[in-house]
Amino acid sequence: MNAAANSFLLVYAGLFPIVNPVGGAPIFLALTSHNSLEVRSRLVNRVAINSFVLLLGSLFIGSHVLAFFGITLPVVRIGGGLAVAAFAWRLLNNGAATPDTEGGVDETVPVDAFYPLTMPLTVGPGSIAVAIALGAQRPQEANDLASIALLGGAAILGLVAIALTVYLCYRFADRMVAVLGTSGINVMIRLSAFILLCIGIQIIWSGYSALMHIH
């Protein structure tokens, strides 16, 4: 049971800082500010499910997919870091429309639950790379089928906990607006975008450094 608990904590603690649902919540709210509460709730559900599926696939089959195409983790980090940095730079410069509580909603504004809400905002290439790395490391305790199933189930529970955290942070992101106000949430959005930009650059640097060690 200790091994299962360690597997759960390893997955949750390893993914939570880079998924960063707390920092992504105000950005999610700003990107969906023109949608009604009902539509936003449906988007939250889809983002949480999409995030779980993406991380689950990365954890269990990601390393095999990369090996099939001959792609290394450092290359994934560099390419994904560029995507994250580009998205964050655009958001940092242009910002996102802050919620307008007085002007009603506009259901004609389309917001895709997968891009950019799920990827790269919630589950970016950094999260995928971490999930692949975790899945590629077989624990020493997994020496029989029962142990493998137990540790695999604990890892899946860790992913469920990540998805649940994303759901709760995004679902109640409007409470942040009530507390911080329009100007405060705008500052929060810009700060989150800057942190996301730094994460993207860090992912690029990590991939570049790993490639230099390989060659």
C-alpha cells in the first residue's frame, strides 16, 4: 500500500505544479467571459475530461508512441515549449477580455474546449513530457502482475485527482473575480501569462540542454 500511495503522490505532485490549475483558472474565465454560466460549466467538464485523457495516454503509451516515430523527449520539450511560449506571449501582449458582468453574454462567440482551453492552457507539452517520463519509469516494486496493476491504478487515481483539481479551480474561477475585481483579475491574467511564458522558455531550455548532453 505504501508503494501505491507513493505512486499516487508521485503522479499528482509531479503534474500539479506544471498543470497549474490555479494559475490557469483566471485565463480560462477570461477566455470564456462571453459565454453563459451553463456553457462555461459544459466547457469545464470537457476540459477536465480532455485533460485526464491526454495525461492518461501520455502516461501509459506516450513513450511507445515517441519510440515508434523516433522522437526523443528533448525534442518534444523544445517543440512544445515553443507552442506554450507563443501562446503565452500572445496572451501577455493582447490580454483576454475580462468578464463583463453588466453586459450579458454572447453565445455566438465560439470557444473550443480542446484548443486552447485544454491544450496548451491546461495540459501543455510540459505536462505531457512529465507524464511520459513518469510512465517510462517502471517502479522497482512492480515485479509481478498484481503489483503492476496496483501501481497503475494508483497512478490513474493521481490523474483523476489532477482532473478533479482542474474542474474545481475552473468551475469556481468566477469567485476570483468577485474577490479581486476587474482590475485585479486583469493583473492576475497578465501575471499568469508571464508565468506561462517562463514555463515555456524553461521547457525549451530543458530540451536544448538534454540534446546537448546527448550529442
